[in-house]
Amino acid sequence: MEIITKELDGKPIAYTSESVFLVQIGRGRGAYKTKYSFKGDLARAVHYFNCINIGYGYKKRLIAPSFNKPLLARACSS
């Protein structure tokens, strides 16, 4: 199994081809639903995360549940 290292917002991210990345969308307090799931492809997960337009009251996040700190990126509208 090969470990891949990339940089996301100035932080190095090390993952494998088995790592799962989730793009989630939510509204309100603590309510997220998984919109997209990517296995071993951080670049595609970041691309989909950036392409999602969120309206007033919505939020989005990119997470990797298997990491020690699973939250990779987050955005919300106001």
C-alpha cells in the first residue's frame, strides 16, 4: 500500500488509495448529509467540494473519517 502526500491549504495530508473522503452538506445545527464519497482521490474530493454552491443558511465540509483529525475543509454561508 502506497502512502500519498499532498498539500491542502498549506497543511500536508498523507493518505492511501484506501482512504475515504466525504463531501457533506448541511443546514441548521449539526445536521450534515453525505453528498459525495471518494475513495483514494483527494484531488477529486477537493474539486467537488469547491464546486458546490451553498445558499443562505447552508454549510459544507470535507472530511476523512479514518484520520485522527477528520475535518479537512469547512465553509458556511451567512
